[in-house]
Amino acid sequence: MRKLVLIVIDGLTPAMLERGIEVGFAPTLSQLAAAGQLGRAVSAFPSLTPVCLTTIATGAQPGVHHIPHLVWFDREQGRIIEYGSSFAAARRSGALRWWRDTIYAMNAEHLSSEAVTIFEALEDQGLRAAGINVTCYRGRARHLPVVPGVAPPVLGPSRFFFYGLFESRDAGTSPTAVFKRASGSVDGYAEAAARWLVTRDDFDFLFYYLSDFDFISHALGPEGADEGLRRADHSIATIVEAAGGIDSFLDRYDVLLCSDHGQTQVREGVQLERCFSDLPLAGRRASRRDQLVVTASNRAAMVYRLEGCLLENAELAARLERDPGVEVVCYRDGADAVARRAGAELRFAPAGQGWRSSGDERVLDQPRARERLWSALENPNAGELLISAAPGIEFADIAGRHHAVGGSHGSLELGDSEVPMLAVGIERLPASIAEIAPTVLRHFGIDPPSYSTVPSLAA
């Protein structure tokens, strides 16, 4: 049984990876591509990091794992959950609550018990799992924070390095990396932890998450992030060199490499709340007089109907549909989902192994749109209405921040939703990020959870 390294480069587009390989500024990735196979796959919806990394780590779609967005409304607590749309949004939602929600509650409380992480499944079978900086980290081993009191104890993989806040071993990493992202030190921290693990060959499976590319692409746009790919390539070269070079590395490990979502260029940030200027909207907390909660960030948004709202989903969708910043609005109507776009409507629902639908099929021409929307609507933490932004548009977050004129993601559109997929030693390339965890488990001879719909290699 060969060991496996899963590398996720946040926000990397297929076009950028292919260009880096062709032009030559990603030499380590070029070596991996030459040794294996390269393709493209589809992300989840919304195509936002907490949703997508959780899908990668569990093999579950949002309807199963229950992480709905970068920002969402907790109906039971009557408040906004903010995972970090921006530092300003984190402060606006309450800095201490943001810290607890992101560092602790996302895994301990928000992540469904029905979803099984790669770390849990592997270590239940006696294998050694390692995770570096991945936000969906739930495992079986209890870890105390490096600085006592900074966060509650968490359950993670036995080999666990999380932004200097939790460390299963003293690997000589920088404890302040998370505060100096602009200098590239977040991935620098990941490099140090991964180098330590590879040098000791101290794992059977490693989830190596590199986030700096997404940060650079947000600032410069996906076509201007060459430096981000150079940094990511260097981070991968670090662990290759720790194993003794590319031949030694591939003698020891099989590799699966992808991103969590894509990115597209945005020219304008808009406040989606403008669609409901005549209605009382909740802020960080909902009051009895509020009728709606709008949670928006990047290129996806949700609308929650509160008890006092007299408008039905269809009426709210009609308002959103008229806004030039909106491309698709989707909501449930009984047994059906309804998607609306530019005056046209498509109703759909699962039927056997496919879909039954009526209306204009052109409403959902994005990759695997029905599947992704249906699961997003099934998420109990999602809003009643899901919104995908028009090309070039980003929805401002709770603090009014956006990435115009840089890059962004979150929508159903191909550019936001398509990811590169590179494999060495893996027989079949996953066609979606939901297929990654089942592929990893089958690599180790473990049956995936029952919610997995990925066919086995023998099928």
C-alpha cells in the first residue's frame, strides 16, 4: 500500500496551472504532470473555500456536510456566522465569535456528524493521517492550543499543524505566520511543517493545503497571479527536496493535486441588500421586527426568510432576478427546485439516476448545476434563496468589502467552478472535488461512506 500526498492549492485555475507548466515557471508541477495525468474537475456550490475544503475532506456535498457558505445565518442562535470574508467582516460580526466559529465551531459544531472526514476514516483503520492548515480537520486525536487559552482543545488528525495555533509536534515552525499573510508566510509555515513530516516519513496520508495563491489572485486577478503559482511550486518543491528529489519522492508517495475552486475577474462590488431596501433587514443579529437576513460574500449569496416576512420565495426571487448583479436565483417550491435567470425559469428535481425538469434548460448551463444547487438547497444551514452573481460582479460582505478589480469566486459559473486535477499513481482522475475523499479511501482499500456516489474502479 503506497502512501499518498493530497495537495490543494487554494483558488488555482486550470488555465493558470497549464500556463505555468507550458511557460516553465512551475518546474516542480511540470515534473509531477510529466509523471502522471492532468485534467479538470468541478467544484461545489457555493464555490467558496469553507464549503469546498469540507467537500474535499469528506467527499460529501453541502446537503450532507452542512457547511453552507463563507457567511451564513444560524437560525437557532439568531446570529450571523462569519468564517472570514474579510478582516472587517470578522470584526463587524464580532471578533471573538468569529475566532471561535472559524477555529473551533466549524468542525466541532457546524460540520455534520453524518459526514466522515478523510482523517477519521483513515485513522479508524490504523493509518497515520496528517493535515496542514486545512480548515476541515476533524479527526480522532485531541490537540491543545500551542498558547494555552487561545482556543478550546480540538479533535484533529494525529499529525496536525494548523497555522501555528495547534501543532502535534514541535517542527520549528513560525508561530506568527497567520498574521503575516502578505509576505507569503502562511505557506511558509505549511512548508516547514510538511518538510518536517516528509523528512521523517511520519504519515501514510498527508493533506497539504496551500492558501497564498488565492490571496494573491484576489488582489491581482486570476490572470495576474503568476507569482502566486511560483510560490506554490516552491512550497511543493520543498517537500520534494525533503524526500531526496523528484524520483525519490515519487518512489515513496503517490500524489493527488487540485484546487478547491477557480477564480474569475471582477470589475464591480455591489450591495445585494439594495434589492430589499423597503424591508427591515437583520444585521449581525436578528430582531423581532426583521424580515430577512442577507448573507453575501464574494460571488454567492443567500437570503433567509424570518418569521415576520410576508413575501414568498417567488416574490423575493423576482426582486433579485431584476438586479443586474444577479445571474441565477434558486429556491425550493415543494418537491421541486426553481431556478430563475433573465426572465426564464427551470424547475427540476432528482429522478432515479438523473433529473426531471420543465422550463428553459438554458437557465442552468453551468457545470453540474442541478446537482450542485440541489445539494446546496438541501443544506439545513442554507438560506431559502441561493444567488449566483453575474459575470464581473462580486457581492460586498457585511462590512462592505469586495475584491474589485481583482479576482473572486463563489458562483455557479465555469470560471469559478472548474479546478485542475493532477494525479500520479492514481488510476482515475476525480471528476469533481466530491470524488477526492472516496478516491483517497479506495487508494488505501477502505470503502467510502454510504453517501458517496462515486463508482469504484471495478464498476
